[in-house]
Amino acid sequence: MRILTAMDSHSYSRDIIPDVARLAANTWADLTLLGVQQDKNGPDRKMVEAMMSYQDELLAHVNREETLYEPISSADLKETGKGTWQASSRGRKKLTICLRAGDALKSILAQAEDEESDLLILGCTRGFDCEWENELGLPQKVAKEANCSVLVIKEQKKASQISSFLDQTNVSQQSLELINQLVTLHDAGLKIVGLKGQKGLIGKEDVEKKMMELLKYYNERKISAWIKMVDMENLEDYVVTATREGIVALWVGKKSLLSKIFSRDLVGKLVSRSQSSILILR
């Protein structure tokens, strides 16, 4: 697993560190902390200080029982490209700190592509504004345009329920595991939401049979889960309602039926409208 965490100097970036640390530790991930700055002439002192502070907090969480990552010094940051400075350490797993100068959206997406990230995490302000580094709407743009899974953490609070909207036939093993980790992280119940129509899903396996297989998968992992069936025509409204009840995980991979219902534009709007954190799975 390769996790990329995009951070700025605001409090919501610091607030996501405990969740990032637990996800990274539980999945034994190679982890990159990415800071975005405007100055292209060299590492911004304020941003460097923030990133070093974030690293210290992260390592304090992750390395309590065993050393998974080795610390990086600010002096280790070296220019690796125009407007890019980076340093890595190799403990049991790889830790990287990277600074990129320029447009935040382009910088985040470029880093995710360069590293072939599996999961991209970022925080943002609460509510519908979903602001990041004074740029309105950046998290929903990232969720819309990234080719990897994206977890947008809107506020640091414990969720009692995770609602997972899964394609019954094509959901990836990695996506199932990410949902598993999210449930464990919040000690939450899991609602597995399936689609139904008047004539079922043409060309797909029997929906209820597949949903029972998913239920069995999670029950074997000691996760409290239950099934909810939703008519396809009511899905969009139901997803929005679910964001008010807890965290939503939405599978929109290339082979997903849901990707035909939730276009990339609609995914972006969903992140904006969400009342809670949301995990977009690809």
C-alpha cells in the first residue's frame, strides 16, 4: 500500500494525523507527506516547519510499539525537480516528505501519479465550503480527478456508522480492505448498501447472493455489518442522506457499475455536499 497525505499549514491538516498514522500502521504502507507552497525559489520555511512538526506527531503515534518509519531531517530535503524538494528514510517501510511549489491541485495529482499512490488523504474545513489552503473546492476537485482512492476527512470525530456503496461484482480486494480499516479506525458498524431494480441488474450475478458473500467476508473479520438494498433510481439521494449519518465509502472504480451512475463531476459534488468524511474508492 502506498499512501499520500496532502497537507497545508492549517489546523485541519494537523487534525488528520491520528487517522493517517493508524491507517499507515495497520496497512504497513509506504507513506508520503506532501506540502504545497507558492514560492518556487526554495523550500518555504513556514511549510518546512509545519511538515517537520507533522512528522514528529505522526511518528509518535506510529512508532509507539515498534519502529515502522525512521525520521527525516529538514536538512535532508533536496531539490529533485523544478519546484520540488524531497527526502526519504527507509525503516521497515519508506517515509517520504515532499514539498511542491505551484498550483495545489496540479501538485497533489502529479505527486499521486508519480508515486502510483493507492490512497490519497487530505483534510479540509467543515461544512459545504470544503476549503483547503484558502482554495475553495480543492478536496472535491481532487476526489473528482484523482485516479487513486481518495479519503477526504472533513472533521475529526468518531463515526458510529460506515455506509459502503459497493458494486456487487467488481469491487477490488484493496477497496474491501480499506473499508475494513475505516471501520476498525472508528470502531463503527458497517452498512453494506446494494443496488436493486425492478428487473434486477442485467448481466450481473444475483445481487442478494453477492451481498451475502460480502457480509460473510466482514463477519469473518469480526466486523458488525448488515445489508441495505436501495433502488437504483433512489441511489443518489440515499448517498447524500447517508453522509448525514456517518462516513460514506463509494466504489467508483473503472469496472464499477456505480461509476456509470456517479460521474466524476457528481463525485466532486458529493464530496462538497457531504456532512462527514467520505472515501472514494477506485
